[in-house]
Amino acid sequence: MIDAKIPAGPLDDKWTEYKGHCKLVNPANKRKLEVIIIGTGLAGASAAASLGELGYKVKAFCFQDSPRRAHSIAAQGGINAAKNYQNDGDSVFRLFYDTIKGGDYRAREANVHRLSEVSSNIIDQCVAQGVPFAREYGGLLSNRSFGGTQVQRTFYAAGQTGQQLLIGAYQALERQVALGNVKMYNRHEMLDIVNIDGKTRGIIARDLVSGKLERHFGHAVLLCTGGYGNVFYLSTNAMGSNVTAIWKAHKKGAAFANPCFTQIHPTCIPVSGDHQSKLTLMSESLRNDGRIWVPQQKGETRKAIDIPEEERDYYLERRYPAFGNLVPRDVASRAAKERCDAGFGVGTSKQAVYLDFADAILRYGKIEVGKEGRENVSEEEIIVLGKEVVKEKYGNLFDMYEKITGENPYELPMRIYPAVHYTMGGLWVDYELQTTVKGLYCLGEANFSDHGANRLGASALMQGLADGYFVIPYTVGNYLADEIYSKAIPTDHPAFVEAEKAVADRIDTLMNIKGSQSVESLHKRLGKIMWDKCGMARNAEGLKQAIEEIKALKKEFWSDVKIPGIINEYNPELDKANRVADFIELGELMCVDALNRNESCGGHFREEYQTPEGEALRDDANYMYVAAWELKSEGNWELHKEPLNYDVIKPTQRNYK
Amino acid sequence: MEHYNMNLTLKIWRQKNKNDKGGFQSFQVKDISSEMSFLEMLDVLNEQLIHEGQDPIAFDHDCREGICGMCSLYINGKPHGEWKGNTTCQLHMRAFKDGETITIEPWRASAFPVIKDLIVDRTSFDRIIQAGGYISVNTGNAVDGNSLPINKDRADASFAAAMCIGCGACVAACKNSSAMLFLSAKVAHLALLPQGEPERHSRVMNMVAQMDKEGFGACTNTGACEATCPKEISISNIARLNLEYLTASIVAEK
């Protein structure tokens, strides 16, 4: 079942060889071939635009009111590329190496190398589209560094890089809409895929405004629907981000790979109370200047500014002198949790650590004074100048922090705590981004392919756009070249009728439960189980309990959920119920996967498997594989193992000390 | 930050669908924490309504971190509420006091028809972008990113315009329901960059024509758009748009 179809030959040549030999479709035939794309974030919008440009007939779907709203828009920090504009030793190999190492040796070499190869093209493409990246005074592109690397390869647009890249892709998409190559379906949700004779041939979608179900045919279907972090209820994902599309695909035969690999981002604004509906990230770029610390004394009650320097524990600098505050996300998150669990946390909840800019403000202030050649400048004045510099660099993030917390981070250190941010797991795909179902592809965060067990900062934007702009136009062509004889299948085909009926029946069932608990309250309970037992730290005992609890919750959901309103109207509660029902099933699989993986790697930390210093302890002999789960029947999965062969990189214990 | 709890009266616009006439309905919410976001307060109300067997309030929202542009409430007569440079999702309840009455309406503009309750249809914005809000460059056509240096000030000004989140608050704030700030932000973003040069004239002409076709009103320079814009997009972009339009009209051969 599992064949990654990695091209033969040396790693450096694989993608070039593939492109040189894959099948092509002539322009006249492209017009007859229809491609359905679900999701319009970086992966979906870039794929829709690129395939539209090539001449395919594209239909793109998003649940939001416009493709420009997709959650890629919220990415703050930046996008990596191996340009080596800074002359600091970067190269395609180095980006490839850092990504594999950052992923704790659980990603496929060939995919990651390709990602690294095309990274430079992405920057060029975006600049050509008019993406206003940050520039230096000489007019050239600016770079900054990001966690887990020692070179400056991150391109950015203030703290809004995702927004600018998505607007670029969105505009390219809208251009194709205007040219008639892409038809856009806003406020639509995919509720099932339709397979005919072993190939995916279309989807069932629901028009969220009218509530009506629609059938759409496609010679190929591309799922670009992002991550499933909302299984934890609280995450940095958008409220609507969901697993439904890829979960439906999973139920129709697509294997789900490494579902338990979740990224917990170290710098988010802490939870303030039970009313909390989502968590907000503070960009990793803040760690370039901010220093993370907790008090040395347990149960400290003084305010941060009253705690003298020698009574503070800069624990990342202490534990990891080489990388300090710039260690990768999984390492930083765990270290924060360790300190808080040990009783050193700060703030009312004690579930937070400080991210402090006082030193950076002073340092920048002194540089400004030095530039002006002044002497005998008071510390107050230095601080004023330093704050100006910090404002220029991080102003929008500081403003956001203040709006949410009501505290001024220029005066007081920020309080931060890790939060669910990204899911490395996703549908299993081969080298061509095809799932285990023919004709069904998966791009971007929704697939599992490039980040192993931990994603490095500024790599998600890179992967989304690599998949959409530069990979899928080749690989889907290689499949569609054999489809030129397949005429569009009419949507009154029994497979469409049957799939639509199954979707309608499920919606009817949901609406008719008429129980007593709201969707939201059940989702919250699922989130708590997942966070407590399948979150930053896991153990076998807890995971077994979680599986039982989720099974019970599932029963409760299907017997006691309360959904107001009717089917044929705009009914956000019904949309949410559809999604939460899928999250519950996914939650179980995540725990099954976490329980199966008797090792710690990247973001997957099993308490039983750690070094004496508390670092993740991998077991390469037994677990150097991708866990691809095939659904056999409800709550019953078969594990397929894709061994990971490292031909070029020699796995070692990750060391950031 | 000291926090407190409050009881509030909410006067909310209800409208079943685009054909319904709609009207206000009042609700009471209790023990709202000052630490909640405005939308979390509405979540509390909706949970309450669901338990009482009533229809919850439909409102658009997604990222809840001020960047997707989906949230769109007209709060006490102001798009996105009282706070300057802010979206509804980032408005927090410490902006309100115990016992207050809050009036919540959808965006009001004929080019933004109401879909349900507080949700409006903003696809007219997408169609304005389709008319020319892009640079015509196919994937794979690009040269090296550093082959074309761009003056930093111009790049920064372009970025400042490109920060627009397409929420439509500018339209909602304008007494004429003009979309000039939205449109000008896109025109300025692209006109300030050398990449935007080849399509400079056709872009502005086509986008303005589409804006008129969608039924947005004219700009009378009152500046309500700039004052309400959550991303503080400058009204000077409208001056640039007018200049671009004038130049394009003069050189237009068509």
C-alpha cells in the first residue's frame, strides 16, 4: 500500500530527473481536464493559480467568505530560502540539513531536499508578484534569523509575512478567476470525496449559506486544508480551521501519517480564563532579542521588575549555551513547561514565563547613542532611544500583546506560554504529493511530508508555496496525462448519488439528536483530554486513558449534542458540529499513534523515553519510520510503516548545547 | 491589569436571510469578564441562547487575531468599535463598563448585502481585485529577487498600503459607502513597486470601473475611512489613486 515513489539517483538530481521525465499534457487537453482544490491558503491558492495558468479547468473551494481569509494569513515571522544573500554560509544543502535535523530525523530526505531546492524560486516568484518584503537601504531584500538555525535565511514583511504571501497568491488566483480558468466557491465546505473505480473523481460540498449539498466532478482533487490543531480546542489556529476534508479522505481510503506529531509553539499569550476561545502567537522572531526567564525562587510574588538580575534564571541560556533563546520550538516549549511544572511559573495562573526586552532596549539605545557620538547620556534617554528601535522591529506584535493583555510590554516583560500551533502529521503522500488514493493529492500543512517530528520556524510558508507553485504543477500533470481519455463523469453517477445521500443522512442524524449539550462544550472537553494526555508530554498510561475517554465522549456527542436551527439555512452551529464530530475521531487516532511510538522525537515527547538531562530520546532502531494508518473499520486502524532511509545525512542526537 | 466582571444589555440586529426585513432584539448577559474579547462575549451569549433553545447570533469571524479581515461588527455606531486601529476580534471587554448597553449591527452598504444577522456578503471586494488588483506574472517567470533593487521608502510605503485586510470597515464608516480606501490601498501597493509599472494604467481604470459597477458610493474626502481603518491605512493613498486615475485617463488610448 505504501510506496513513496522516490526517484532513483543521487539526492541532488532526483527532482531535476523527475521534472525531465514526467509526463506532460498538451494545452488542448489541459482545457478538458478538471481539478478540484479544497482550501485557499498558501498551498491551495498557489496551486489554483498555477494550474489555472497552465490551462486546467480549476474549481477552488473555501469555507470563508473570501479566499483571502485562509489562516496562512496569520503567519507572522517569515519564510526561509537558501539564497545565501547574507554570505553567511547558507546553501541548499544547509537548509535541507537543518530541516531534517530540526524534524528530528523523521522526514523523508528526497522531499525535504526538493523543498530546499525550490525555496529560492519562491522568493523570486513572490517578489515578481509584488510581495513587499522588508528591504535594506540599498534596495535589496532583508533577512533575519529564526530559531533552530545559525544563518540568516528568513525573508519577511514586518510581522505579517503570511499575510503578504497569501495576498500575493490570492491576487494570482483572482487573476485566474477573471480569466475564467478558475471558478471560486466561497462559503462552501467539502463534506466527502467521491471515488469511482479506485480513483477520486469528485466531491460533495455544502453551500454554507443555503445549506444545500452540491456534487462536483474533478479528474483530480487536491486537499490543501491546513492543519488540525483545533482538535485541542485551544490553539493558534483560526476558529474555522478543521480536519474535516482530510478526515473524510481518510475514511475513504487515504492513509493518515504521523497524526500525533504536533507542534507546540513556545511563545504564545497565556490562557486568561475559561472563556478563552483561541490563543495568540507572539512571533518566534521575538526570541532574537527577547530573553526568556523565570524567578530562581519558587512561588515568587514580587513583580518582574523588582526581581534583581542575580535572582533570575535565564534557563534557555543556561541549558543551551550555543543556541540560547534561539533553540528550536519543541525544545523551548518543553523547557518552559519543565520550569512551570517545577513551580517557577509566573503570573496569576503560574503557567507562564517571562520574555523580557529590557536588555535589548538598553543595547539598542546604546547603539543609537554611539551612532550620534554622544557621551554622558542618561539611562532614561538611552531607554527612550532603545524603545524606538524595538518598536520599529516588533511594533505590531507589541501592540497586539497590549490589546489582548492590557499590559505594556515596553515597560513590563511579556508573559508567554507554549500553545498548539502546527501539525506536522497529515495525510500520507508520496513524492508526487499523491495520497494512497489515486487522483487524490494533499498539499501544505495538511500533508505530513516535510517537517518530520518538529517544524522549524519560517518553514511552513515555504512548504505551502513550494507544494502549490512548484511541485504540484509537475506531479499532477504526470497523473492527468493518462486521464486525457477520461471524459467528465456526470454527477448523477451512482457513486455521487450515494455519497451525497450519506452526507445528507449524517447531517439529518446530527440535527435530530436534539440533546442537551452544545457543540462548543463538547469540543472543549475533547480539547482538555487531548492537551492533558496527548499534549506537550505523553505517557502510555495517560494515552490509554485518553482513548477510553474519547470513545465515551464520542458516544455522548452522538447521543446528546444540541444543534439549533434548521439544515437549509446559514447554520454555523451545524458546520461546527460536523467538524467536531471529525475531531473526536481524529483525537482517538492521535492517541493511538502516540501510544504506538515508544520513543521521544521532536514535538512527540513520551515521558518514559528521555535522557538523564530530560532531552528527547529517539529510538532509531525501532521507530525510524513514518507511521501511516489505514482505517479498517470504526476505531480500528492498520499500521503501515514507511522506513526512512538516510542516504546523505547521518542521524545523531540533536544537540543545541 | 485589574479585571472586573460586568452585566450588559446587548441590542443586536437580527435578520433571518437577505430577503428578511430584520430588526433589533435585546439580550442580557451576566458576569462578563473584562479580560474577554468582544467575540468571546458573544460566544457566551450564543451558548446561553443555545441552551434556551433560541437561534444563536450569526457573525463572521475566523483568525481572532486581527489579520484575516473576516470579523465585521458595527459596535455602538463604529465599525470594529471604539478602539483606534483595531478589529472587532481584538476589542476586549475592558473597553466597557458594568450596566452598559451595546448596540451591534452589520456593515451597512448596498454593495454588502446582509446574509444573516451580522454577516454580510463582501464578494464585491473580490471582484474589484479580479478587475486588476494583481501583477500578471505566471508561476516560473520570475527573475532573481535581488535583480531589481527597490528604494526602501517606496517599499515600506507599498507595504503600508498592502497591510489592508479587506474587512470593509472603510465602506461601513463612509456616509456614501465608498470603497475608495480599499481600492486605493491596492492601487498604491502595486503602483509603488516597479513590478506594477506595466499594468499601471489599465489596472486603475478597470478597478475603478468595477467599483462603480458594484454600487459603492463616491468619495467626498471626509476621512471617516482612515479614522476607522483597523490597519490605519492612510487616506493619502486616495490622493495617489486620484493621481493614478487622472494620469491613466490622459494617457488612455482606448
